[in-house]
Amino acid sequence: MTDFSEWFHNILEEAEIIDSRYPIKGMHVWLPNGFKIRKYVLNILKDLLDKEHEEVLFPLLVPEDELAKEAIHVKGFEEEVYWITHGGLTELNKKMALRPTSETAMYPMFALWVRSHTDLPMKFYQVVNTFRYETKHTRPLIRVREITTFKEAHTVHSTKEGAENQVKDAINIYKEFFDILGIPYLITKRPVWDKFPGAEYTMAFDTLMPDGKTLQIATVHNLGQTFAKTFEITYETPEGEHEYVYQTCYGLSDRVIASLIGIHGDESGLCLPNEVSPYQLVIVPIIFKKGGEEVMAACKDIESKLKDAGFRVHLDDRDLRAGKKFYEWEMRGVPIRIELGPRDLSNKNAVFVRRDTMEKVNISLEDDIVENVNELMSSITFNLRKKASEKMKGQIREVDNLEDVKESIENERGIISFAWCGEENCGKEIEEQANVDILGVQEEEINGKCFQCGSEAKFKAFMAKTY
Ligand code: PR8
């Protein structure tokens, strides 16, 4: 792809994912095809969360005084909050915010719910729309003002270790989720100046988009006792004492879909893993004047076998040229296309075309078709994941001086790893001089000196141009 941004906007329109002509900046309409992808992606995450979390649904509006209670949190969001000031013609005594995220909606209720140590841990999640008046350049799915599929989880624990372990569990859930989608990631601890407002620390998942810029696709925050103290969330210990709880929260958005589209897509359009593709297979009959009925009957037979086996399969019997149909289904990213014409039928074969490699395979109509499809699908999923992960790994480079960083980032983008002391002043200098963002650090043993200030390096750190 020469121009990713242009490709991305075109494909969203052509594949009918969203309509970005809605007349409010940063707010878009999900179209039926996009909505299906969204639904399948969401179902994967819900299945993972449902194992240990309860799903809830809180109101969209947050009263001004609750939002304002946690000073650091509100400071972090003050420029992004949309306010409701009127009910009809009447000015409200108390303004209400459209949730930018739901800590301040949920935690006053948690204070009522949490009583005893036996109530803990509590683990909730909700899937809602949140609103952020983003001032940076908005882009469909990537940076929006109405985040339509905000999947936010909030947990409450009696101990610090409980919260720390939850951070690890949440990271594992997200790893599994992204692995299923074949989206590669780098996990780092964000620098202090970039953590979630009110958090003790933030762990983030970044992926690399085709233009070489990173996109933050999920975050996991350890909130410590900050919100517990603000919202008076306490529990009674077995000894009858009252203690503040420890909390975590973590979330992701439709950026997952943006990365799914960008990372697997190519010049022919979308390329979807079968787990989330609205149609997993399309059957295209190749009909000439003679033999049309037999071909149609054979196609219908394949269709019904695959439907019975639970696949999302579509028989495209429109009166259009086969080539036009191929183009359309390739563009929509359908993992497998089955072509069948009179010659294939007389050879007792069908042609299977896999979208990821465009390879054609002849499959005998006398073989077990379901087994063949299963094999091909796992091979596609495996290949997509491997290709994406190798590509991202190949774009992480180690650099040991600032001049090379500048050159490397300007020419090749991607992610740069370096040895860092971890000091805020030093980090901000690097960001300013190299015109990059420090993504964060990995806390593994590192020997040597910080490449900027020369003092003892504490971390392996990463930087990139970011969205
Ligand atoms: C929290 N509270 O809110 P977070 N457009 C698209 N995606 C976005 C946008 C946007 N404008 N802003 C953020 N995201 C915590 C955790 C409850 C859940 C995505 O955390 O502010 C980013 O991928 O870090 C981000 O990592 C995720 O939502 C969670 O938002």
C-alpha cells in the first residue's frame, strides 16, 4: 500500500464498513457489513471476559460533582468532556457529562456494593459508547469522538497483590484476544507522563500499522487505592476493620477493527480471519450456456453441507460476470472462495481459492468437504497471524544514539528499542529531539548506559511515531 491513509478510507467505504459522512466530526455510522465484523470481534472478547467477569450496564450520564471528585482523573479528561447543560429549555442545576469512560459513574455505586471481604474480588465489564472531545486529528475507528464499542472492565480487590495479579490476568485475556485475530502487539509499561489519569501505572498494547506508526489498541491500568479513597470504597476485614479496596480497569475500542483491517489488508482490499468474517466462504458458480443446472445443483449441495456444519457460507447466484464477483468478495476479505464450473464438475472437483495467499487448490467433490474447509481455515488463520507477527518483529530495531534514531525514524518509521535510565526529564528530551513518542518500558535486566544522558540504564524502552 503506498498511501495507507487513503487506502484505509477507501476500504471502509468500498467494503461498506462505516459511513463517515455523518454530519458530526468524529462520529460515524456502522453499516451492516461493518456491524457484522464488529459483532464477531466483540463476541470473541465477551467469551473471554465472561469466564470471570459479570456484564453490567451503567447510565451514559455522569453528574458533574461525581466527575469532579477525583482531581487527577478529571484534570486528565477536562478538555475532552461533552456536557449536557439543558433539559429542554430549562437549564439544569447540575450539569451532566457524557461519560468519557465510566470510573466516576461506576465507583460511587461500587462504594454501595462493596461491604465485606467476602464480596471481593468483584469483576465487571460493560460494552458502551463513550464520548471524548478529541482535539487531535480524528480518523474513523482510530480516533473518534463517539467511541461506539468501548469495552471497559473494572475490578475491585482486597489486596494490592490481588490488583497486581488482575493486571497480569487482563494482559493474558487481551493477548489471547489479539492472538485469535492475528494482531501482533508490543506490551510496555507507559512512562509516568503518559499513564491513565488517576492510575498508579498503565500497561499498554501497541501494534504497528502499515504506515509504520504505532496504534495503542488496549490498556490495562492499576488504579491502586486512588479512586477507593476518593469514592470511599471500603470493605470490612475478617477482623472487623475497614480498609480501602484496590482497583484495576482495562479497556479497548474499535481501534481493534482498524488494526484488523490495516494489518491483514492488501491491495485487493480486506483480508479477514474466518473467526470474524461476515461470510467465511462464498461459492461462485461458473455458468456457461450448457450444464448450468447441474453446476447450480452441485453448488447448492456444497452450500447445504457447509451450512449444516455451521459455516457462514453464501452462494452468489447473481446474474453477473464471475470475475466481477471474485473482485467483490476479495475486496470484502472473504477467507475462502469456491469456484465450480462444468469442467470442474465433470472432473468431480471444485476450486478453492484462499484469500490470504490467493492460492488455488483443487478439492475433490468426493472428499469430506467440511474437513477440507476446516483445515484450510486453520491454515489461513495461522498464516495471517504468522505473517503479521513476523512483519512487526522485523520493524523493531535497536538503535544506540539519537542521531541514528532521527534518521531511522524518518526513513523507515517502525519501532526503535533503546537503553534508557527511565527519568522523566531525559525521556522528554528524547521525545522532543527525535520527534517521537516513548511508548514505554519492559522491566527486564539491562546492562549499559542510557543512550541519551549516559547514566545507568534501567530499562529496555521503545519509541515510535504514534497515532
Ligand atoms: C480507559 N477506563 O478509559 P483508556 N477513539 C478510539 N479509541 C480510543 C479513543 C478514541 N478517541 N480513546 C481511547 N481509545 C480506562 C480503561 C475504562 C477502561 C481506546 O482507558 O483511556 C485506546 O485503545 O486508555 C485505549 O487504549 C482504550 O480505548 C482504553 O482507553
